[in-house]
Amino acid sequence: MRKMLCAILTVLPVVVSLTAVSMVQAETAGEFQPLLDTDTSCEITVIGSYSNFEALEAEFDSFNEFYPDVELSYLKPDDYNNLLGTVLESNNAPNIFFSFPWMFGNEAYQTAFDHMEDLSDPGLGLDLECIRPSLLSYDADGQLPMVPVFGRNYGMLVNNDLFEKEGLQVPTTWEELLAVCEAFRGKGYASPMMGYSADSSGCLMNILVYPEVVAALSEDPGMLQAANEMDPSAGESMRHGLESMMQLIGNGYINLEECDKINDNYTEVILRFFEGDVPMMICTGDTVSGTGKRESQSEAFSKAPFTYSFTPIPMSEDGGYFVDSPSVEFSVNKTCENLDMTNEFMRFLISREELNRMASVKRLVTPTTDLSFDAVCEPFSQVPPERILSPEAIGITDPLAVQVRNASYLVGTGSITVDEAVSQYGSFE
């Protein structure tokens, strides 16, 4: 017995030492280490504007490996944007909610901001260093009310098989874009480029013009200031994008009558593209995120699948831009129940590994410094650094973006001319 006891006592310090070393190594490797009682039982609710959020639900499952008795759920309230403040003031207020950069400065969302926790608090332990600094939006007090979980970009879905069939190369410059559009038209394609064009929200016109305006304003601080102040002189920043867009429409490379048959800029854009006769479909990365799930929902694609990719739209001779902006951000309701566990889940989620994993599942751009891309979005990895633009870092405000969006739509649909749009900048509602 004495020998056995001595053996145990001899081995015990080694075991303790190895356990401590293992924990240190895990923390060094970035592996999540629980800080709260893992037997805690509580509920955490996340609300947002997505109809479903399978990528987040997968994160719930992963978090439950550490905290098995924490019940996490995702919900989409009706009329999310308009009723967010009311929901946060209700008896069933969520723990975490979707937020967006365009909410800054908008009085309609003051109630939401009143509920937002400062996520830059070091005590929360969020790995903010793994996120691209240009995507982090601080308020006037230096607080961080929201953190990005997905990035957004603008471009076009390309049917690679059609390009191969017709012996054409995916364009990387403006002249190449015009040439392939002309070639497709000559081969009988009714609309070489398509997209959603029913109204100004998410329309193809804005997707074409907005990156060009961001680029123009990034090179002219004076013009940027004028644009944010709604000075009509800033309308000149839109001219190049608007004229290029109208060249595509005027040449018949974008058939708006065909585009108007698409009733939304998400599911119907994807399903129309999957019909297989559209060489280039103008859309945002948010739309691309739904392609994987809808491959099986498209009868045409199921019968005749093809390879496709998401690429920048080369609206200038030097190519296209990667407009790097947050798509969805998370905010924590600082008055919610179970705030400690809510922050623990955020500490788990806001990490390089989990954000990258979720972006990969959702087929969206990760907000981390890795800037990794899904295989479909791989062409964006070829965009040179000087053509990667962050509107938030540049200083482009939401009212400015609204002017561009509405002007683009009005010009694209023929309601006003390019000259009228340029001179009327600041007056578009």
C-alpha cells in the first residue's frame, strides 16, 4: 500500500503538469476554453432578417459541446428592420440581434443602439484582432456596438460552361466585357447580362454603378466630403459608372424587359441563372450565398448542371473592384437575460476559426484577416490590393449610398438622363 501510494503521489504532479501544459497549448492554438460553469442551463435567442440561418445553427451545436444545457435558437421576426426597437423593448427581448452599418446616424434605430453592448470591452474577450480593421465601425464615443460576421461584395455569377462552349474567356477588363457581350449577342443570347431590376432596392443598376462611385470618392477627399453633405457638385462622381451602365443597356447587352421578369434579387435571381442560358448574372455576394442550397431546387440545373463562379464586374479598363463591406453584423442586447452566457457565446463565435467556418458554410466572405473565399468566389482573391475598397473605412455614409442607388435606378430605367442624375445629386429620396 505504501509503495502504491508513493507511486500515485509521484505520478500526480506529472498529470497535473501535463494538464496545465495542455490547457496553455490549447489557448495558444486559439482553441476555445470555457470560462463559465459548463453545467449552466439557460436560453439564448438570436434574431435577424434571414429566413433561415443553418450556418449559425451549426455554431449552436458546436457551442453545445462545451455548454450542453444552453438552449440556443434563431428567429426571424416579421418586418425585422421596422420592428427591431419594439422587439428589443418587449418582454421576449433577444440576446443577440442583426445590425448593419447603415443604422448609424439613423434616428429610427436609436432604441436599438440604446440596447447595444460595447463589444470592444476587453473584458468580453472577443478576438477583434482576427477581423479586418476596415470592417469594424466604432461610434463617436469609441465604442463598438456591432461586429461583422459576414462580408459583402458586388459582382456577377458567371456560367463558366457557356463561356467554354462558345469559346470565350471570362472578361477582366471593360473592353473584354463589351467584346464578350457582343459575341454572346451575335450567338443569339437575348441578354448576355441579367439581374434583378424591378425596383431600386438591390437592383442590378446599383451593383454596376456603386463600386465605381466608391472608387472615385476614395481618390478625392474633397468630393467625398461634398457627397456626404449632399452637395450637387458631388454628382460628378457618379458619371463614369452611370455612363458605363447605360452603354451596356443601350447596346442590348442587358435586356431590361427580360430582367423585369425576375421578381426578387435572391431566390428568383438564382433560379433564373440556373436555367442555364444566362452567361452573366449581376448580383451581390448575399445572393450567391443561396446558390448551393438551390441547385437541387432548380429542375433545369438538376437536369443539366454546370460550373459557375462569382467574379468582379470589370466596369473600367483596369478591371473590377472588390467592395469589401460588412453584410451582417451581430449586436448584444446589454439588458437581456443571461448576459454572461450571451457574451460567452460571442467570445466563442467571434474567433478566426468559427467566423471562417460559418462563412464557408454560408458561401459568404469571411470578415477575418484571412480573407479566404469559397471556391465559387475564388476570382475575388485575384483582385489586387489597390482595387479592394472598404466604403466604411473610406467614410461613405448611408445617405450617400442611397443617392447612388436611387440615381442609378432612375437612369437605368430611363426616367432621367445621366446629366440630370449628376446635377440632381442630393435630391433623390
